[in-house]
Amino acid sequence: MNFIDVDQFARDQLNELANGQLDAVLGRVSQMAHDVSSHPRALSKVLASPELDELCRVAGQSTLAQLNHSVANVAEKPWLFIATYLYDNGGHTRVLEDFIKFADGKKCIVLLTNLANGDPVIHKGDLYVDEVARLGADTEICLGGGLADKLRWLQQKIVDLQPERTFLFHHFYDSVAVAASEAIPAGSGYLLHHADYRFSLGVHAARLNHIDFHAAGLCACRDKIKVKNQVYWPMSASDDGIRSAESFYKNGRFTTASSGAPAKFNVPYPYNYFDLIGQMIAATDGAHVHIGRLSDDDLARIYRGLDAHGVPHERLIYVPVVPSVWRALVEYGVDVYLPSFPTGGNKATIEAMGCGTPIISHQGLGDFRYILGGDFIMYPQTPRWREPEQLLNALRSMNQLPELLKHRLAARAQYDAQHAESVARHAINAREALPLPDIALETFTPMSLQDFYFYEAYPMAGA
């Protein structure tokens, strides 16, 4: 990666904005954010840039005077959700759906910038809008135009709709969404910091209330990168009820499961989930369910591991997409849930605890201990493992009904106390922040965007 002087880059872009080059500046900011966020050595290291957020602010301010502000007052001020796009797996869209439910009948509108920078070309039919429509939300998608056109479109929508509250669920590189937030009335905008272990635009947006969903992300933003206007709203999941005590060993054999896309697992790390599946099944003579779309190469790697341990291929149950992890764990007879590792998936873990499925959690190394790993969210009695033999021993210990029943209740108790819909609904609707938790993030030291470019360009300097 070539060295970039971030301050000089910012000055150059401000000059470009002064010369009317709005589209180009939004594109450069978005591309820089994408390049950093997708860099494996930036994960959990480079979280935000005040310099890029300031460019988004100035870009958003530059178009406000071009809007039509002569609009009639609306009778019903909606909750407005701004996102880049929606999709059928992962936690991002599921969390947005939860917020629509928490609106308690208020009119909800979802605006999608459709800014597919660095992603496959996205067409209207692929944007997964049917689900939010089923929940009663209207969706509008900006399908054409350059980035400046998208910015003006989005800001005019904000002015026309006069939302009571506006929630940004944008993807980390969406300069348009962050710039557009300058049109949001002061105090009524919320940045939902869902990209908590990746670099993201908007983290330092002073105009927005900064919402963190879990303790590690909140402490990182508050204590390490000094974010202001911070609020803690716990992540939740729809309550589909606790599983029955009779639901274990439904398949006639001990069944484990995990969930997540390949990005959760395919990172530089000593232990690979795909390689361990065969060992896990062999250790308990069990079966394993994977929820989440995998590549052909990932599946081939799993099957090689099954072959190496003499495990029949049918012991792996591959489920690319489910409408609810909560319901899927019960329907597929999962006895123990393994959160994705080394990169955790908090939404799915909350669903597992809510339905009363026991958990065995990986206690990650280095930055995977807190920011990336997600171990902090587990119920207190959760067995932890650091290296594979500890995982196999934990599975063997859990493979008995009394243990499963004990952990069923402990998992559900954690959901009820920390992540129940009632807890999140009250915090959001009452605009009431829960007490800010404290986690000593001793293994986590963030890096500025400037230092990241320096150490990437000059690795002998040492980070």
C-alpha cells in the first residue's frame, strides 16, 4: 500500500470541493474508506478518521443551499432509516428490522443509497426490500446518478419527510449517507455503529448521536478513540420463545452448529473453523450444521476435513440462508451453538441464547479477544476454549442431557437480562441510555489512519 499523507489528502479534497468537484471528492473518500476497511491488517486496528468525517461534513454542507426547503409540514413524522443496501444474511439487515419493529406502529421509511463501491453491481431486485416491506416499512432506492446526485436526492428526501428520528445503518464506505446527515435536524440523528471492528465513515460525526450495541465496541469508542455523543443501546432479537427441555438430541446424535459468512472465518489466525469441523464431529460421533452461505472452496475444505477424520459427508448439514437463526437452531435440532470465530457474530449469539441453546465460546487471541471475537457477550457460565483440544474436551463435557439443560436456562437468563426486546425497546423509545459498561481493553490499541498508511508503506518501521 502506498503512503498517503492524510492531512494533505484532506486539504486537497477541500480545495476540490471549493472548485465544485463534489462527485469526485465523495468518490475518493468512499474509495479510501473501502480500501482501509477491507485491508486485513486494518481490522480492529483502524476504526475511524476525523479527517474523512470532516470531508463528509463539508460535502454535506455544500449542497444544503441547493435544496428546496419550502415544504409543507407533514402530518406524521416518520422514523427514517438510511442504509447503503440490504441483504438476506448476516446481522446488519436483521438489526434494522428490529428497529422497525421497535417503532411500535410509527410510519417507517427506508432509503437506500445503493452505493455499491467495491461490491458486485447491485440491481433493484437484489436489494432484499421485501422483508422490510413485510414489516410495514416503505422503501425507496436511489438507482441512478453519480454520488453528488445521490447526495442531493437523499438530503431532499430528509427535508421533505421531516423525520422524527433518523437512523444511519450505512455501510462503512458510504460517504453519501454520512454527508447527507448534515440535513438531519440537530439531535434527531443516530449513527448505528454496526461496523464495530472495521474502519467506518461517520464515527466522529459530531451532529449524530453515536450508538454502540455492545460493551466492547462502546468502550473502544469511548476510551480509545474518544467518540462523543455516545449512547449504549443493547442489540436484541425477536423473542420466539425458549426451546423445550425435550428438544435436545432431536437428531439421535449430538449436533453442533455455527453461522456466518466466509469473512468471519477466513482471516489470518492459528485455528480455522473449516478445518476443525471434522474433528468436532468425530470427537462426539455427532453432526454439525452450518448456517450461512459459503464458497465452493470453503465447502471443499470442510469435506476434506471430514474425510481426514472418517466422517460421512451427510453429517454436515449446510444451510445457506435462514429467516431466523433462533428458529433454525431449534428446527435443525442443534444441541450446542459455537459462535463464529475468530470473528464473532453477536446477533446470532443473542438469538442462540434467547432460544436456550447452550454455547461454547472461543476466547480469542490478541485483538480477537474483545473487539473482533465477541466473547464478552456470552452468559457467565459459558465454557471457553483457546486451542482446539480445549474445544473438543468442552464438547465431550457438554454431551450429556443434564449439562445441556443447565446451560439452556443460563443462556436464556442472559438474554432476558441483557438482550430481551423489552430492554432494547425501552432504551430506544424512551431515548434512555443504559448504564455505560466498562471493559478493560488491555489487548486493544487502535491506530490512526495516518499511522496505518505509514506502517503499511514502511513496514520496517514497526507498528
